[in-house]
Amino acid sequence: MSISTEALAKTIAELTAPGKGILAADESSGTIEKRLKAVNVASTEEARRDYRELLFSMPGLSAFISGVILFEETLKQKTAAGVALPQLLTAQGIVPGIKVDRGTVLLPGFPGEKVTQGLDGLAQRLGEYKQMGARFAKWRAVINIGAGIPTPQAIASNAHALARYAAICQEQGVVPIVEPEILMDGDHTLATSARVTEEVLHAVFHALHRQRVALECMLLKPNMVVPGAACLEQATPEQVAQATLACLRRTVPVAVPGIYFLSGGQDEVVATANLNAMNIHPEKQPWVLSFSYGRALQAPALKAWRGEGANKTIAQQALYKRANLNSVAREGKYTAAMENE
């Protein structure tokens, strides 16, 4: 690798700071439109800017959040007062990051399976993103569980793309967050989720090794091992923690500094409880176990805001509470009673 790992190690150290997690605010245009529509707000560029400015300007955000993943549009936007949104974060000591994949497309020949695109021109784009303040990146692969899927071919295609992305990031001096997500959609059991997650993570780390990715200079953003949303038998936080940690111990090298779980459609309270259960597990883990939540951090704030400037303070208080509770869960000190405080 031609680039010095010193800059990458510095970014890793800041992102993995004790008690902190990563806020995912990188919703695609389609996803943010759905979120805003749910609270009767039209998805205009101004509304998206106002909402994200509200999130990033929350007083005390840096006590719980070490990094924020931005969408490309947000990276280029300025606040109402003319300050670049990434600068709003760096002024608080929060590291700006950027979602760099171009979304998923159907995998030809494999019905029901997808592969993520965006490798073409990635090195050049990363250079531009760095100039705008981004120091880490994220690429999401999507794996469905269903009849006869995922296939080994779909897993291999997504693992290869994740590894190529990670290698390009490190070559450009940008820390890659590697996100293989097994979706909650479906009625599959906890055991099936565990089997597929283990298979996918094995493939991803084999691919990362082949692409000569420095594991010390990346972060993993996996799903928790949970049953499908339509499964009749849901799991307790203790069961989720046991299944997830068993899977990670079999697949993730100790060299990886941090595992930052996605919430993947989980209710925000459930996502916090599950994270806490992993951090109070009696067996000590070799990695930082933290959160990189989108909806599970933002949902209460969005409901409180509803596009009204007058609601900014109450919306920020809602974000503060969720960020604080997840910070506490990262330390294994969360209790359900804290939800009512």
C-alpha cells in the first residue's frame, strides 16, 4: 500500500473513542423522501438541509458521536448561515464520512439477489470527498434470505465489491467502513440468520485478505444476528447477543479495531437493548462493540421536528436522549428504566 497508515490510524482512533458511536445520516434521496413524507414534510433540498443541520448542530453531540456518515448532497451543502455542513461537525471534533456506493442493482441470472455498484471512478470521487472534509467512507452490500438464497455466487460478488472498495479507500487515505447487511425481511429463524451471517462474513474477510486490505485500518458494520421480522419466534437481547458474538468470534479477525452495528430496521429501543446485551456478555471481546445507527438514532428527532423550525430544540433533545442511551449501552450500563427518565 503506497499511502502511509498514520492518517488512517488517526481517523480510526478518533472514530473508536470510548463511549461513542457513529450517526448514519447518509439516506439516499429515495429513503430520505420516505422518512420526511412519514412526518408530512416534502423532500426539498432545503428541507433535507434543514433537517440534517438540526442533527449536526445539536449541542453536546460530540459526547456520544465520533463520526457522521453523510450523503453526497449533504457533504456539499451549507447551513442557513453559510457554513459547510462537514465543518459543522469538525468544529465539534466529529469526523465527517461519506457513503460512496451507488446503490444496488439486480444480479443478472440470480433472481431475488442484488449486488452493489459504484466502483467505477471511486478513487477520483474519494479524492474530491477528501477535499470537502470526508475522512472515512461506507459501502453497503445487501443480502436477502429466502427460498434458495443467498447463493454462494451472490455472496462472493458482494464480498468482492466490498473488498475492492476497501482497498481503494485505503489507497486514497480514507478509512473504509465495510457493511455487509443481511436483511431482516422474511420469516427466517435466528439460527438461519446466524448461518447466513457467518457464511457472508467468512466470504468478506477472505476477499479483504485477497485485496490486501489492512484490517487495522477499517471498521466493520454488520447486522446483528436477529430472526426475520415475520418470524413467529422473536429473540431476546440475550439470545441476539449470544448468536451475534458467536458468529463474530468465528469470522472476524482480532486485528479489526471496531464493530459498529447497523440497526437494520430494528425499533430504536430494541437496538439499544441488543447493543447493551453484547457489551455485558461475560466473555470479553477483542473489538470495540458500538453502534452506527440511522433510523434508530434519528426516528424520535424526526417525529418531534415535523419540518417546523419551532420544534428544533425538542427534536434535538430527542436525538440527545437516544445518542446518550446508545453511548451508555456501548459501555454495558443501559437499563430499560432509562427510557422513562
